[in-house]
Amino acid sequence: MKISVSVNRLIVLILILGITSSCTTKKDIVYFQNAKNFESVVDTDTFNARLKTGDILNIFISTLDLSVTQPYNLVESTNGRQGEGVALDYLIDPDGNIDYPVLGKVKLVGLTIEEAKEVFKKKFEEGKLLKNPVVIIRIKNYKISVLGQVNKPGVYPISGERVTILEAIASAGDLTITGRRDNVLVIRDFNGSKTYTRIDITNKELFNSPVYFLTQNDVVYVQPNTKGISAGSGDARIGLVASLLGLAITIGLLIQN
């Protein structure tokens, strides 16, 4: 009888240990845990994307007289007709320049879009080439990569000029239950130098992080937690409990025999 009671206690103990070790706590997965109710924070956002080597730019110049802007708005013919086709793109070379019609080399690396526009306007006006030109610049290869423990890892193109890390994670279908919220890695490249920054998205200080706004070609990596797959879905936990129950019964039978 004493042996039977001991076996029952052993089975219960094994099941309790298995269930508790396989559960993910609320503290592991809830975002912005230290944000207070009705708390207000002054927005000090001054982020602007800066141009990098390797960026591909679409540049369009406009004035009241469109005929005088034609030398600056070159197109690649797709149907054999002059003046019709796809607008040419401009690559920022390793020296930080683009080779632009009439103007020649124009250094743009490190500038914001607005600063780059001012560079063009100044060159047009100082050279008396165009009067009051409107300059439109867009980054065509603005994309970010989200890897690791997210539901839809992949490369995501960005249509605007800025994206937050939360928007990137949302695009990737949010983190899986096994993804570590407190140690998300952002890998950033600027002109050949890489920086590695880790952030905690369970903490509201995320909004003050230098990588809260992502730049073009940033990589976001979410590593798995130490509990691994056992901290996953309900089906995974049920399978684990069933395995532990079978193990406990086997041990009990061996002891009784």
C-alpha cells in the first residue's frame, strides 16, 4: 500500500513539473508591461531616413515649362518611341554619389530626402539651369527583413520613407509564442559598417530606442526563448503531458514489480 501511494505521488510530481516547465508566463509575452494607465509621453520624434550607398533612387524634376526639364528626366525606352518608357533610376555608388544628367556627380550619401532635394535645387538655381524647380525623390529599394521566431519571416518592401519595428513585426504576423520579446536584435548597415542593437519590446522604453524607426535594409531577428518548442501551442503542451504521463506510468509499474 505504501509503495502504491509513493508511486501515485511520483506520477503527480512528474506531471506538475512537466506542465509548469512547459508554460509560458504572462511576463514572457506581454508587450509594454511598464506602461501606466492613461500615461502620456511627449513625442520627440525627429527621425528621417538618410540615404546610404547602394540605395536606388527615383528622381523627377518639374517646372512650369516641362520641356526644359526633359534633359533631367531621362527614360529608358520600352517601345522604341523617343521620350516614352520607364524613368531611369540612380544608384548611390560606394563613394556616395550618383551620376546625374547635366549635373554630373552629385553626393547624396548621409542626407535626408529633404536635404537631397535642397542640393538639387541649389545646383539648378546656381547654375541658372532651372527656375523654381520642384524635386521629387523616392527610395526604390527601401525594404526590411524580419527573421527568426515570427509567423511570416521574409523581406518586406516599404512604400513610405519610415517604418517602426512594431510595424515590421506586425507585417511578419507578430512573434510566435516561442519568440523572445526581451531580446530582439536589429542589424543595421551604413556604408559598410554594421551595428547590432538589442531591444526589449516588453518595455515601453522601446519607443526611445535608436532602432525604433528602421532604416532601409535593416534586419530584425527574433531568437527563440530558452524553453524552446515546449513553450509553444496548446497542442504541443498536450503532447508533452501525454508523454510525461506515459513515462510516469512506466516508472510506477517498474517500481511495483
